[in-house]
Amino acid sequence: QVQLVESGGGLVQAGGSLRLSCAALTSAFSIYTIAWHRQAPGKQRELVAAIASGGFTNYADSVKGRFTISRDNAKNTVYLQMNSLKPEDTSVYYCAALIGPRTYWGQGTQVTVSS
């Protein structure tokens, strides 16, 4: 079992920035791929960004150039730096740990971008 705790969400004006954090309560954090997903009301959950154990990153086209995912294995934490936020970025953001065939999810953190 892997417990993930997200933080850093909130309300921001369009063009602003937020940094989300995902802290993992596990001893093997460094070997996991960690991903951020988001889900807006009435929409499917979508992948935003992911970072593998070796640091390889992947981004949704909608956030490329604006969002940056990074990890600090010493702190068992993954960050999502979100810049130039748009109203369409408004969603609940979820952290996920991919461990073999299983995916563990955090509880989510709300991000609201006002126009």
C-alpha cells in the first residue's frame, strides 16, 4: 500500500502560478513512476504529466511549455510547477504512483483559475 498526499492547490487568477506537491509515504519512492492527472466536472480524468524513476518526463500537449514536473527522491516528493494558468486548467488534480500493474491515487487537490 502506498499513501500519497497532495497539497498546493488553491484559487489563482489567469496567468498566475501554483506549485503542487505529492508526498509519498513509502520507502521505495525513487523507483516509482509518478504522474499527475486532473479531472474537471463532467469530464474524464486525463494525464497531465509524468516522471519516471530515471527522470524522464512526459506532458499532455495542453500543458507543454507551461507546466514542469520534477521529483526530489530524498524527500519522497514530486512537484508540479504550473505557470501561465488558464481557466481551462481548473480541475481536481490527482497524484498517482505506478507500481507494476497497480496504480495508487491520492485524494486530490482543487485548482481553480479565475478569468
